[in-house]
Amino acid sequence: MSTLAGFEPSSFSPLRRIKGYLLAFLACLFFSIFLSGCVAVESRAAGNLTIPIQVDGQQISVSVPVGTTVQGALDRAGVTLNQLDRIDPPGYTVLTEGQSIRVIRVKEEFQQEEVVLPFESQIVQNESLPEQREMIIQTGKNGLLQRTYRIVYEDGQEVSRSIFKEERLVEPKAEITMIGVQKPFTPYPIPGRLVYLAGGNAWVMEKSTGERRPVVTTADLDGRVFSLSPDGNWLLFTRKSSRPASEEINTLWMINLEQEDTRPIALRVSNIVHFADWVPGQGLTITYSTVEPRTTAPGWQANNDLFIARYAPTGMILETEKIIEANYGGALGWWGTQFAWSPDGELLAYAQPDRIGLVDLETKSLKPLVDITPYQTRADWAWVTGLGWSPNHQVLYFNSHAPKPGMENAESSPYFDLSARLVNSGLTLSLVEKSGMFGYPVASPRLADGSYMVAFLMNASREQGETGRYWLTVIDRDGSNLKRVFPDEGKLGIEPQKVVWSPAPMEGNTPWIACIYQGNLFLINPVTGDYRQITGDGLIEKIDW
């Protein structure tokens, strides 16, 4: 029997046919399952999710397409969020099956309370009273603080309460009891007003050294700024901040000295370490430079900037202008820049660890005059020379860092000279060699013959660098007639400080010099060397006249 071409008779056996049917059935079954799965996935992708939302104490549900974000679900449900409200999970989260949304209603409110600030009791030693005699010279008065709290509620429950701000409505007034410590010193007449800082408080003498009164009794003046206005009517000073020093070092204030019982006026300036002073001839106008507080030594990073601000007698800011932008300040600039106005208000000088120069107020820039070799202190402070102007702004006195022969590192030299820069000619002169690093030269007011003297401190050992005591010394304006005037031979020298001249002549038709010696105020005649001890309590820290 013939066969069909290409087929073997055995391929149509019953067993093989059964196997073929079985394989075909399994293939169809697998394909059906795969197809139904794809259809299910397609159906879910094209379907919606049901998302529960907890809001305002109730739960609502909303149906949203797959791929919707939390914010989209809230929008579809008509839930409006206030500015402070929070949502969990965040609004950008893409929702999946089984997730829910919680809306946390957040609101804040502010509450105020008034807190009584109890006054302090201070005891001041004074040599103008007989020994052990007590006298209350100022009665105490409580202050008043207005404290504002910020209270945060979540879903109606308070979750935090913090101090938002504090404002002193009434400053506390300390009770000051004066206790006599010894026989009183003889009072002497003085020209103008002489202010001094003792125990964190400011005092003023006028007409006589025996007539003195407290003007600021908060016991928190830090002495970084303590400057009498050129007309003697206002005092500019800094107070320690009530905030941590890492946040704010101090604040700047002024007070009117013409009227008694006046309150200090906050100038809304803070973090003043090196410089703030009056602009001569410009009324209630000041210049100042700021720092940024730091937790590391020395406690700040200098901005080396410069601002000028004009105030009304009430403390209202009339005008503020930035003269110098914040800058690195040259070598060792982290310490800070010092500034000094000439007495006639014509020129403003600056000093940095590596130079001195002038501030160009028109172009708002610094113009270097003399380069100075920086002094390597190997410590967390930097040396910056003091600056002293002649009355006519023609000469700028300063200390220059001089090299020591044979010393390879000039920055470690212990030698410092008293020098002068002739502004118009551009000539720099060395007036007194090896005078010491803390000279703080200060020119006197004009004398009767039109000349002037320069007072400065001279290091007693000439080579002690940053240590040692000093003699108060005077020279003529050209550096001649060097004379040590205080203290007497054999006595301990005075500590580094900027002395001040009387604004007008005293005995002998000569301006006198005021300085601090062993914590007391002394007045010295620069011609004869005669001196007067004015206080005996040993508490004086700063003076101005």
C-alpha cells in the first residue's frame, strides 16, 4: 500500500496523538493565564485608587487615578491647606494602594506677659566719704520687661511654646550705696566734663573733681567703646548683650549728659569690638565697624567694614551709609581694623596689623600710607598700632614695628618706634626709637603759641614687647624735648592705655593729662610733672575728657 509523501504511518499512532493533544492544551492554558494577567494589569493601570484622608477630626475618602500625588489627592478632595499646615506623607509623594493621608492643622498665636525686673544693689567704694560711712546716692527701682511667646498648635493641641521677643519697657535702676574708704582727696576745678567707667557703670565729673554723679548704672558696660562727644554733651558706650556671646557680643548706646535722670538710648547697632566714635563737628553722627561673633578664640571674626549713621536726640536713625564693605582686612585681618578721626573732622585714618592709611570718603575706599611689618604674637590676638592726629590733621602719629639687628624673622622683633607721617608731603619720620608697642600717641589741644605736645607711653625696658609697664612721656610736635612725666622714678609703671588731654588749660595755662594708675584717676601737669590723685577706690577702667 502506498503512503502519503512526507508522512510516516507510525506518526499517527494513538499515543503520539494523545501527547500532541496534551501539549496543545497546556500551551493554550498557559497563554490564557498570561493573557488574563496582562488584562488585569492593564485594568489596574487604567483604574483608580481609593485613598482615605484624615483631616479636621474626620476621615474622608477620595478616588484618584494611579500616579496621583498627595497634593493632587487633596486638591481633588477639596481640602485647602493653610500656610502653616503639614501633610503626611509630603505633598510630592506619589500614592500607592493602601496609603492614607493625614492633614495636620497648624496654627500659631502670640501671647504677651509683663515680667518685673528686680533692681540690683551695688556698693561703690568712694574716697570722698569718711571711712566706713554709708550713703545711698541712688534709690533702686524695678524695671519692666514685656515678653512675647510664640505658641504653636497642631490639630488644636499645643506642641511648643518659645520666647519670640523681649522688650524692656522700663530699665531697672540699681540701688547704689556709697561706702567711704579713706580720707577724701582735695577736689580740684576742671574744665569741661570728665567721664569714667567703674564697676560697669558710667560716671561724670564736671566743674570739680568733687562733683561727680552716676549716669549709667546698669553695671554692664564692657568698655570696648567709651567716648565723650566733642562738645562734651553725649556719651557713646557699649553694653554687654543679654544674649550668649556666641550670638551677640554687645550693643551700642548713647546718653545725654546735659540732663540728669535721662535714660540710655539704644542705637540698634551690635557687635562692636574695635571702633565706634563720634564724627567731629557733625552733631549726633557716629562711625562704627562690626565683627561676627565666633565660638572660637578670640570670640569674633572682624568684618573690617565701616558705617556712618546720623541720629536724632531720641535715638531715631535719620541716615545710615556703608562706607567700607566687609573685607579680609589684610594680614591678620581676622582681628580687626582701627579708625581715628582728626580733631577737626577733616580726615579719617585707619590702622591694620600690616599698614596704616586714610579712608577716602568720596570713593569709599582705603588708601594705604605706610606698610608695617606685622607682629607675630603666636597667640589669639593681633597687634594694631594706636593712631593720634595733630590738631590740624597735618601729622598722623603711630607706632611702627622696627627690625632687630641679627634677628632673621622681622615679625618677631620686640622693637617699636614712635613715628609720624606728614600727610601732605608723604614723609614718614621716626621720632623715638624703641618706645614700645603700646604707645597710643595723643596730641594736645593747641597751646597759646599755636604749637602742641604729644603724649605717649614708653616701655620702661625698651625690649619687653607685649609685656611690661610704661612711663607717661611727652614730646614736642617734632619729637624734641622728650620728657618722662609720670610716675615718679622707682615706682611701678602704668598699664597700656590711651591717655586723654583736658579740653582746655588748667593750672599754669597748660592742658593737663588724665590717666589711670593702679585703678585710680590721676591728673598730670605735662610741663612740671606735678600730679593729683583724684580717686582711691581702684575701680576705674576707662576715661574720656
